[in-house]
Amino acid sequence: MKRISIVSAVAVAGAMVLSALPAQAADPGVTSTEIKLGLSSPQTGTAALSYGKLPKAMKAYFDYINANGGVYGRKIKLVARDDKYLPTQAATQTTNLVLNDKVFALVGALGTATHTKAYAAAQLAKNNVPDLFVNTGFSGFDNKTKYPTTFLVLPSYAMEAKIIAKFIADTPTLKPQASFLIAQDDEFGIDGVNGFKLGGHTFTKAPTLYPQGGLSSALAEGALTALSAAPGKPVLVLMGTTDTTATLLKAAEKLSLTTKFNWIVGSVGGDANTLLALGVKSTTIDGVMAASFFPDAKDTSDEYVSQFMKINEKYNPGVSFDNVVLQAMNSAMLTVQALRAAGKNLTRAGLIKAIEDKGSTFAGAGLAPLNYSATSRVGYNGYWFGQLNAQGELKPFGGKLTVYTTDSATSAAPVASTYARKSIPKNGIPSN
Amino acid sequence: MHKISANRKRLFTFILLGWALLLIGDRIGELRQYQGAFVAMYALAIASIILLTGYSGQLSLGHSALMAVGAYAGALSINNLKLNPVIALIVAALVAGIFGLILGIAAARLSGPYLAGTTLALAISLPTIANQFTILGGEQGILFDIGAPPARFGEGFSQYKWFFWISSLAALIMIWMISNLMHSKFGRVFRALRDNQTAAQLAGINIGRQKAVAFGLSAGVAGLAGGLLVMLISGVSPSAFPLSLSFSLLTGAVVTGVYDLKGVMLGGLVLVAIPEIADSVGSRVGGSDGFTMALPGFLVSALLILAVLFLPNGPGKLLKKKM
């Protein structure tokens, strides 16, 4: 009897000690029925003209997934906050998402000057908050020590510049012409100028750099007038956001200089639908060359485009389908695959590890390979070159679509990729 | 009975306020600490407007640019001169003050819409000019990292509480100094300038010099606020100081009451709270995208109209009347 009492006492004491130990705290933003994600992007202001569709398009895809069972039974809730493309707003809104909305992870943040501030202010590294599929090509985010939780989705602007340099060198009609660069004086300019140097291309004149949001019509007209003095049909590369590409093209229309240049626009600023919506004439964009890592958003024969169009029509009614919508839905699809790859016992650390381990195998609309690994945070790592027609369709330059891949840091020449894109998961619903 | 001087009374009030703020900082969550730090920073920036407009009668639409000057000076002090962040904030105030003084001398002959136009041009052009110098980091900007809180405060002392302490104490000390200044000879001279420049000149006041001094002091306070702003977002870049910031500060000053410093905290609170209230109302009431996006602007406009109609001299005067 006495022995039983001692055993009971030890058992009770053991149980008390065990119950006093803290249970492993679950990460915020995940319950048995819901995963809360956060997005800070411009919904108002001038940048919203180009990127305002981002939150709703992502939400539309998540709604579609939720209607089809969610991720392991959990519905995805996207909390979107408007940062107006301003660093102060991005910092406060992202902090709000983490501390107030208590999101599990951030997804699809946009902009470099904005997101660098937001990352530090919201202490994403300290709190190990996954920072998924950031919409910028700034190669600085590929610094795992500084941004341990960040994964980019766009190829870097340096890669893009290297591939544009190769395109100019390989195209007989462009190679002998004078060449100029007009770039936004931020990551586009920094990475772009470096990329052209790495790609061995020297412009005829030092690049014209303008501040973010600071390219007025008058400045655009001045820059184009100065460059138009060059003989022949110079190559003019534009690396900036779509609204500034529109400003430059409209300035060329006003000055009757649309046919003076061989226009090459970067992937970020080359969305034909947005350019047309911003008032650029269809005759102006006809013949403009553009880099892209996605299929053309008007190409309904592409299985990703056609599936995303159907989802957009049902869950995002009244919103026209363009590159931004395609990009947003693609990022949302990558997010769902990442969440699934992290397993049913979802943790922030598990999600980051899952992308490092399996991210390069995710299905996506991009025609270049995904580059995620334990050491790389870069998403797509290549581009193909196309030419816009008057309908705003991007057709492969020379009739053949060739994707080139490269890196951001070396002078190694871009190489033609043999990557075969994965088929879209059945009905666009990942089952990895 | 021994009578306490007005100066001592103010000092005692500010010490009490500081003590209350430290207690509040201990009892609120990290988000509120972060927002509180913004409130204090905005309050300080509004105080700089009140000092210039309310007390010396000069109108500035370019205070966001003066904040930017302080912010860049502070950031360069940390990154290039490796100064202590507290010293860097003092440098921010000093450099902006000197810049403001020079601007004040240049603009001493201007008044009313001409001065407003000049400062507006400054607000538009200065961030763009900042893009042209590689040392300022272009559009990317440069880091402003004050580092982790001192270890002696313990592990539980968060970065946000550290921000709250620095921002609140800086705002309190600076507003206390302005308050003392306004009760000194300088304050009387500034008010004389504001009320009647001809009479002030006849009384022997050097109008141009005093206007420049007022501009310099106001710019110094704005520079410190700029330093605090970029501390809170961990970096400085031109787009952190849009023209809209200048207008927001003016809005805060009107709500506060441009002739009185007593309501500056309320002004700061309004600037931080309006987007939050709009978000909350928008999500509860629902409605179209246009409604949700227009709501913050509508609330600010309504508040401005109400302030002008019912509290033209600010809530501080109301408190005084009741007391």
C-alpha cells in the first residue's frame, strides 16, 4: 500500500512537472482551419496604376483554392494593406500585418526601396516570418544573411540586362546602332548598369537615370530629344515601371519619334495591356521589343494563362487579365505549393525549409527555371525576347522562343535553356 | 506661501508626462509602442510647424524637405562617421537647423504666398536632388540603424519599446525647450513679428534676422523629427519624404491649433490613427473600393472642418478655458 502511494505520488509529481512545462508555441496566423497571409502593396497612388490589381488577383486564386478544399483543409485568408509605394507606409503596414493582423507569412510584397524598409521595421528576420515571392528583381535580396526569410520571384535586373546585352549583340539589325539606356535610379539602374557591364555592353552615352516617380512628361521629352540626335535608328533600352515606360512612349508620340528608335523595354515595364490602358497608342507599341520570363498574357493557348483566365473571370469579375494578374496568380500558386510542401504541421521554419528543398520543382507559369535552394533565394533566372504587335501580344522575336538563363554576379555569357516547364496541376490546383 | 515659478511648473509637468509615458510604454503591446513612437515623432514635426507658423507667422509647405535634410545628416553620421545614434539625432537637428537658417536668410524678404511657394518648391525638388548623389544611396537610400536596445534593459525589452522611449523622450525634451523658448524674450519677439511686423520694427526688432532665426529653429526641430522618422523605418530614401508629408503635418497643426503647443500629441495621434480608423470603418461597413480608398481623406477633411468650426485655437485652449 505504501509502495502504491509512493508510485502515485511520483506519477502525480511527474504529471505536474510535465503540465507545468510550456507547450511548444504555435506560430501566429495558423489554426486548424485557416492560414493567414499578408500583402503590402500599392493600392492607391501612381504605382497603383500599374500594380493595383495585385492583391485582388492573388485573393481570387486563394478563393479558388479555398473553394476546392484549401490547403490540407485550411482556408487561406489574404490580408492586403495599402502602402502607396512609400517606404514609411510599407514599414508601418508590414509591421501592422505582423503585429496586428498576426499573419503567418508575407507574400508578394512589391518594390525595393519600400520592402527593404519594411523588412527591417517589421523585424521579419528576428521573428522568422517567411517573406514569399517578393516582386522585385533587386539582386540584393538574394543575401541570405541579411534577408534570411526572403524569396524573390522575379529574375534579377542584372540578369535581364545581361540577356538584353546578348540580344543586342546577337541581332544584326541592332548591333551596329548607337545604344542608350534610360533607367529608374534605384534597383533598376544599379542592377541594370551592372548587368550591362557584366554582359560586355557599352552604351554610346552614359545612362540617363531618373528618380522613382520623378519622370515627368517634360523630362521624358527632353531626354528623347537629346538622344534623337544620334544617327540611324538607335537602340533605346527602358528599364523602369510600366507607368514611366508609358510616359516615355507618349513623349515619343508627341515628338514624332516613335519610329526613330529600336525600343527595348524591360520585363517590369513592358506590360502591353497596362501601356495601352495608360494611353499609349497601339501603333506605338507595335514592334517594341520586350524581355519576359512568362508566356504572353494574351496567349490563350498557354495552359497556365487559360486556367488563370478562368479563375480571374469567376473570382475577380470585371478585372481584365494582364501580366500583373498572371504574375499575381502565379505567385499565389507557388505559395499554395510551398504551403503544401511544408506539410500538415505548418510552421514558419518548415515553410522556409520546404521552399529551399523543393521550391525549384514547383509548377509555375514561368518559362525559365526556378532557382530556389539552400543557398539561392532567386526565383526565375532567365528571359526570352519577344516583339509586341499592335494588339499588345508579345510574339517570340524571329519566330522562335528561346529562353536564356544566367546569373547576376559574373560575366559568364547567358546560355540557351533546355528547361521544360512543368504542366499545370489539374484544374490549376496543386497536389504536390 | 512659496510660489513656484512658471518655468519650474513646466519642467515638473514635462517630468510627470515623461514618467507617465514610460509607464504607458511598459503596459502596451509592441504595435502600440511602435505607433506611439510615430505619434511622438509626428508631434515633434507638428511642433516645428507651430513654432514657425503659429508663433512667428511664416508659412512653410516644405517641412518634409527639412525633415529629409535632418534624416540624411543623421544617417550619414551613423554610417560614415560611426557616431552614436543619440549623437546622430542631435547632428540631424543641428544640420537641418543650419540649413533652415540659411534658407531663412535667403527667404527673409518673402512672406505669405511667396514664402509658401518657395518652400513648396523645396519640398518637391530636394528629394529629387538627393537622388543625384551616390553618397546618399539614390532611390534605395541608406540605412539608419540605431541597433538593438542596451543589454542592461533585459531580454524582454523589445526594439519597438526602444523606439518608443527614444522618440517620446526626444519629443518631450524638444517640446519642453520650445515651450520655454516661447515664454522667453525670443517668444515675445516672434509673436510681435507674427502680429504686426511694422510695429515690431518700430520697437527695434530686426525683422529679417528674427525671421531667419525662427526658420532655423523650426528646421532644427523638423530635422530631429526626420531623424526619428527614418529611425522608425530603419533607413532613409527620397520617397520617405513625399510632398504629402508636408501637407499631413499642416493638417496636424490645424487640428492641434496652430497657436498652441498643448495639443501637439493630439495632432500626432490624429495622423497615426486616421488610417487605422478608416481601415476599421471600411472593413466593418464594407462598400466599394472607391469608398474605402476615399475614406481616410474624407475623415481628415471632416476633422479639419470640425476643428476650424469648433476649436479654431486647438484643444489646448479649450482645456485652459475649462480650468
